[in-house]
Amino acid sequence: MNKNNLLRVINDQRRDLVDRDVVERDVFVDLEKTGKSKFIVIISGIRRCGKSTLLQQLRKKNQKSDYYMNFDDERLINFGLSDFQMLHELFIELYGEQDTFYFDEIQNIEGWERFVRRLHDEGKKVYITGSNASMLSKELGTHLTGRYVQVELFPFSFNEYLKYNKLSYDLRKSYNTNIKSVIRRYFSKYLKSGGMPEYIKTGNTDYLKRLYEGVLYRDIIARYKIASEKQIRELVYYSASNIGKEISFNSLKSVVGLGSSTTVKDYFGYLVNSYLIFLLEKYDLSLKKQIYSNKKVYFIDNAIADNIGFRFSEDKGRFYENLVCIELKRRKNEIYFHRGKNECDFVIKEGKKIVNVLQVCYSLDDKTIKTRELNGLAEAMKYYNLKRGLILTDDEYDDIGYTFEKVKYQLTIRPIWYWLLTGWV
């Protein structure tokens, strides 16, 4: 790459870094801790979820913060592995010797991990952001094994959403009528708006469309060299229209016109790697059965799913379930779903054991729905030998005894907005 052009990019990116009043993310404490270690820190997540802003927050805490480059800049289209040395030399010429590097969307440069490893071996601290989970497997597996820690960033949590809206709260007083009403009002907005920072700010659905197109074309079609976009678009459309429902790779191959279930599986792998969707497996003691069973599909963000997919009704229950899935992922839980005679939405595994089970529905007012949801939770509690089961609904708060197959179980019912702010209760 031309040296003068690279110098211009460095200077322009430096001018673009304005000091803004931004929300401090929940993961910031973890990042500060990892910053004291010798490891390379990798912040990964879907495009536009706030990784770059988080990187700037880290830089503000560090006096030596000038070695920064955002590789998601079209002027760096010709930047290659050999240009990293020139970049390093320019940094030294401009800012003197520093020992901390900040690289945004570095996975755009093939072979980047070799340069980062050299910096690490020289005792430098390196922070990296990337929009593809596979950068933590193929690229890092060979050259950076044991040298990095990963922090996954998601769209705003409900807590971060309240911070953005400058609402402070005391959960000990959450059943004060006024406080509860305010929190519920914001939750209703959050349910629809999702957590993508720019969309929360503008409410512009065209932004969501551009974001989706960027993920689809840059992180999937271009990266994996997909010749025809029609089938993968239809997979995304089907997934967004069926959040929280079971899917079969074998049946979907004919729905979207792909030749084999293996291709469907590969395409879903690309979507998962881009952080656009999550796939949950049915928990089974047989790993083989678990791998080959139907999956349940969820989306990274309610607003994106609503904007892309199709549905006949508002279907709040599905969006509630999607929110819970995102939050469980954000909290680093290993999650599955349970299906026997009945279904339980989420089972949480720690080590070799299932430690919690969780059911989500909009309301338990309807007797048929209540029986179905309570049976599903109680069956899972029995199967995994648990004494604790949680149901999240719109606004119910109760602790009940429930008899299932002649055994009495204690079930906890809480509002979803309360759980999002507190965790297990």
C-alpha cells in the first residue's frame, strides 16, 4: 500500500474519534481486568453492536492510545500482510514508542494473526475487534492458541438500554407503582426496538436493512464465496419468521431449494458465525442424537428479526423468548431446549450437569396455555432432578406448588423485565 495514503487514513481516523457521551457497557469491567493481563483481547460480535465505541472507551482509559487502525475502511482495500510493518513504523514516527495496539475489524486483512502474534511475542498489548466468530477458530487456532481471551459483545441489554435513556432504578422498590410503570414502559419500547445502538437512537428501519445487507454480503456471501444469494436469503427470511420454533435441516433443503441438508447446515453455520442467529440443540445424553436432532432458531436482535421476517400477528411471546435467549447468551450460559412429552424452552448446563430450567410465555391467563407451560417446566425439573424452575411472563410474580405426575414441584413465576435486570431469582 502507498505510504502517503496510509498516513492519510491514520490521520483521518484520528480526527474522527470524537469524545462522545456513550453508555458504559456491562462487559467493560471484564475488559479492564483482561487489560491487566498479557493476553491479546478479542472483542467479537455482530456489526454495529458497539465494538468500535467500546474500543474507544478502552483507549480513553489508557494514556498511550495512539496506535489505532480501523480496517473496515474502503481506502484500505489494498492493505496486505506486508503492510503491517509500514503501519507500525508510521505509528512510531507519528507518536513515538507505545506498547498498546487497537485494531478494529482486523479480520478483513488476510494473515493478520501472524503480525498480532509477533506483537504479542514482543510483549505488546493488543486489542482486536471482529464481526465473525470464525476468526476465533481457523485463524486463531493455528497461530494464537493460548495467547488470547475473547469477550463477546451483544446489542444493548435492557440494563444498558435504561442507562442509555438515563433511567436509574432501585429494584428493591420495583413494585412501587410509579417505578414499576416507568420500567414497564421502557421495556415495551425495548421489546420492539431491540438493542442496536444506532437504531435505538434513530428508529430508522432503513438502517436495519443496511445493517442486515452488510452482514449478509460482507460477512457471509463474500467471505464464504457463495455464488447464489437467493437460498441463503430465504433461510434468513424463514428463520426471522420462525424465531423460537424448531427447524430441520433436511426439510428446509426443499423449502429454500438447496441440494442437500449438509449445504443447509453449512449456511446456518455461516449465519451463526456472523452473529446474526443462534441455533439451540435439544439436550440429550447421547451426543450423536443431540447433534442430529432438530434445532430451535433465535435472532441476535428483536428489531432485526421483526424487520426481516413475516408474521400474521404481533406474537409477543416469541419475542419474549428471543430476548431471553439473547440474555442467556450474553451471560455466557450454555443453553439447550428440552423436549419429551412436553417442551421446556431453555435448560442451562454447567459442566456435565443441567442446573436450571426456564420457561417463557406472554401470559398464564389462559388455562390451556398455563397447563402446557407448567407441565413443560415440571417435566424438565423431574427429568433433570431439579428443585428449581422459573417461568417468565409479562407481569406475573408468584411462587406456586404444582403437581405433575403425582409429584409436587415448586415453581417461581417472575416478570421478564424483572429477570432481565436481576438474573435468577
